[in-house]
Amino acid sequence: MPDKEVEIVISLRNLTKKFGNFTAVSNFSLDVTRGEIIGLLGPNGAGKTTNMKMISRLLFPTEGEVWIRENGDLQRLTAQNKDVLLDQIGFLIENPTFYDQMTPKQILSYFAKLKGYPKKKIPERIEEVLSWVKLSEWIDKKIGTFSKGMKQKLGIVSAMVHDPDILILDEPQTGLDPKARREIRSLFMDLKQQGKTIFLSSHLLYEVSEISDRIAIINNGQLIAFDTIHNLESITQDSILKIQLLSIPKDIEKTRAQLESIIKPLTGNKNGSGTVLYKPNSKIFEVHFDGNLEKQHNILRELTKNEIDVVNFSVPRTNSLEDLYISLVSGVTKLTPETQEGGI
């Protein structure tokens, strides 16, 4: 569970949702803390959207509770207080759908008024959020002329137009091209810097790992892992360090052996850790190790000390996480209760 000093803004407590004999979500518990980005990751049909709908009260839990912070205290979400508690949250649930004959100005004005945003500030706010997603020139165009990606962008900013402290976003990157995805990732990081809290779902590991402080992995309706990316990576004990040199060595094997002689003593040399391989297609040397940050620092320091001309030195997040994710959802790997709960 999060440290006591961390402020919990949403607490999901043993959420369960059944549709007849089918259990979509089972005993799902998770705390979202202020100012962090949490990525809810899982395959299609894992229960991500069902969880999001229970937070937004579009679905009612069969069992369990949703608690939301308001005026300094966590309060259980009920029919009586739902309007007050949910007005401080921005929601994007599933694919957004709008009336084709309406414009972004009309749609965003409606949502801003609905959520109680100051009336005089609404026009300026609409222009601001549309500029974030490069839709300023489309402010008065009919939405029926928009592409799928443009409608998705409009859906994202419709969740933000009333300036909520918390964003709940279900598959926000759906339908976006690579350039737009990068822009949206940058927007989320900017919002985090402003102190906003973001809880987003996705089935795309790369999109989640790029921006999330913690990752929650759900499968068959159950939370099977919840922790920081670094802690999840360390479980696999098999990160890949990529090293690119300034120029391609004339004697690849000699250089590979030299790198290995420097690196292997720093990795513990267990189960082949520290073994250096050369990938001719990418012209990059790869080293398998346990992902320890201190070891990574020591390796770079020793390479520099030995005057190795390194121009790229990185441990791509997705490699080890992808292996762990596949292992978890297939049931091959099972985590301890501590790792399932997660810490920060």
C-alpha cells in the first residue's frame, strides 16, 4: 500500500462486478495517490473498462466500494454524493461519440457548464484545451467531418475542459497515429507537472510504461501486479542494456570481449549476466543483467574510464516488462502479495 504520507485521492476496495454467472471484476483493490500517473494494463476483456465504469458510476459494483477524496477526506461514493464527488474528476470512458452536426465549441461548452466551470472563462478555456491537441482551427467545424483520431482528441479534452484534479481515461490513445500519441503522452506529463492525477487504462504496454509512475496489471478481472516500473522490471532479473559505440569496430569480437571483461565483474556474473552480444543488424552491443540501477551506473562509469566511445547507453523499459506481462497473464509467473499491492 502507499506510504502514509502520500495522499490517496481514489481508493477502490474489493470491487467485484458480476453479469449473471460471469464475473468481470473480482475483489479489485487499488489506491490512486495525488499527482501520480497510474497505468491500468491488461489484455482486451480483462476488466479495465468495467473498473473505470464503476468509478464513474456508470456501473454499480456487485460488491465493494469506491472512495474519493473531497475536502480533505475520503468519502464513499454513493447515490447521494455522486454529483459532488464526480464533478472533480474528468472521465473518458470507451470511445467518445458526439453528434455529427455539433462543433467542438458547442460540445466543450456543454461539458464545461455541466461541470460548473465559471461561465465567463469557458470560451478562453475551450481555446486553451483545443490548442493542446492541435484542434484550434477546427473549433467551429462540424464533428461529422472529423477523423477517428480527431474525435478521440476531442474526447480527451472534453474530460479536461472543467480543469479537474483527477483524470480517469479509458484507452485514451485509441485511434491516434504515432505523432498524436507522442503529443498526448507529452500532454499527460505536463498535466502531472501541474499536480494532476491520472488513472489511465490501456492494452499497449509501451504507451503505459512511457509515462506511468506505477503499473497495475489486470487479467480475468483480478489485479495480478501493482508496483513501480523499476520494481516490476527487477522481478524478471533480465533487463537488456543496449550499448552503441561511436564507430563500428574493425574487430567486432575483440571489442565484444573487451566490453565483456569490463562489464561482467560489475553484474555479479550469475546465470550468464554480463555476457555481451553483438547485434549486426542494429550495430549495437547488448548485455543481459538484472536491471539494478547502481550496476547500470557503474557499468557506464567503467566504460568511460576505459575510454570506450559510447554514444548510446540505455535499458529500454518494454523489453523486460513485456516478458513479465506475458508471463503474468499466462499464469506462468505469480507475484507475492507485497508486489501485487505495490509501493511508492
